[in-house]
Amino acid sequence: MSDQVHIVEVGPRDGLQNEKTAVDAGARIAFIKALVAAGLHTVEVGAFVSPKAIPQMVNSDQVLGGLGGVGGEFHVLVPNEKGYDAAIAAGAKVVAVFASASEGFSRANINCSVAESIERFKPVIARARADAVKVRGYVSCVLGCPFDGEVKPQAVVDVAQVLWDLGCYEISLGDTIGVGTPLKARRLLRAVAGSVPMARLAMHFHDTYGQALANLYAGMEEGARVIDSAAGGLGGCPYAPGATGNVATEDVVYMLEGEGVATGVEMSKLVAATNEMGKLIGRAPVSRVAAAINAKRS
């Protein structure tokens, strides 16, 4: 457990896009800068998607443009070639594409089959490779689907294998509705690692049932060393009523540091960034660690 763990901060994109209150570009830029100052140097900052579909991500070009001179690796989500064009025009160096491991979620979320979604982003990955732009791949609903129920590990393996073969440098496995348990997480990672190197797998676990930290720990025991998390536990899922969003970065950092894993994250600065965003969206952080630190301070 003393190995280095890489945290990918997804609050400014995957977190905020699921919050009811939209946050303007200036405030999002300030949030990202605060997260980087706290020691989180890989941050997902926006999405080049339809403003009608996800109004919270409007002006992602302004957000990306406002980070010039800030040291860090900034990711943006692109669903298709149109989104890729806009991302490149804004100066993106890393883009992310996404597919579901379940047919039901794919049709509900992006109105097409899993196979059709892959066809949409094949040219995106091909163009990105030609442009020397890194591509990260997401697989959603890896441990359960709100429409199809149980998701077989082989379904996840199949999608992850395609993303890897197409040229994604890393595959993020998302428990989108947060229903996984440690045993299922462990079995899933073992299965996918048969096709994609464990070092290139990321764990993206939501905390709907309070199992995210346990699932992450189980994954670390299997050798996974990349964790997606959101400051304050931002976000949720429109298809998972009661979902509390991504596992909170504060909680992940506290656990890792307690295991002797140096994260390079300064907790006081991270909680301060979370508190500022909480004021803007009108709710306290879901993070148990942030709540405990805030209570102690008050």
C-alpha cells in the first residue's frame, strides 16, 4: 500500500454537471486553480457537449482558456467529432470519451446502443492520435445499471478492450450508480486486467450506498493505483435517485494518507476549495472528512 496512487480530480466536470445549480466559468476557473494549489494536478475541467443536454458545462472553452499558465493536466469530455473540434480549438491536450457497459444506460443517456456509441468516437480517437492529443476512456455502469440491473464483468471487459485497442492511454471504470461492493469490485478489476494492464485502469466509484472507499481499498489490494474522485463528493446521477455523487476527494486523501500513501494533497487547502464551491451551489460538502474538519473549526 506504500505505492504511489494517482488521483484524478473530476469535481469540476463530472461533479458540477450533475449539480442542479449552474456555476459560471469564472467561478469554475477559480475552483480549479484552488484544487491545483491544494496539490491535485490532474483535473477534469469541462465537457464539450450540447448546452441543451448539459447546461452546467456551458463555456467550457472559457474555462480551459482561463487555465493558461496553471501547472497541471486538464481533461475535457468530448462525445463526438463536433465536440472534439471545439475542444481542440480551445486548446485541449487531453480528451475523454465514454461508453457504457450496459445497453439500457447507453440508450437512456446518449440515445444509442453501445456499439453505436463506439462508432461515434472511433474517429475522435483516430484524430486525437494524429494530433498527439491523449485520450482517456470511460466505461460507465461497470457494477450495475439502473435499467438492466446486474452487469456481467465480461460486458465491461469487452468495452474496455475496445477502448484500449483504439488507443486510449487509460480506462476509467465507473460504478455510475454506486451499487458495487468490495468483492464485486475486486472481481471486476481482475477480469478487466486480463485485457488491459492494471496500471492503466482507474477506479471511478460513486458512493450511493456508502461503499466507495471500501471498493477503492479492495481495488488497491488488487494493484489498481489510479482513483477518480470529486472534491466534496460533488455530483450524482440523474438515473440513480439519492445518489450522493463521486467518492469525495477529501475522504480518499484521508484514507490514503492513513495507509502511508503520500498524495501530495494539502487537506486544509482542499477543504477550503470545497467550502467555497459549497457556498456557490448552496449545499454543504458530502465529504465526511470535510464535514468533520469544518465542525472542528467552528
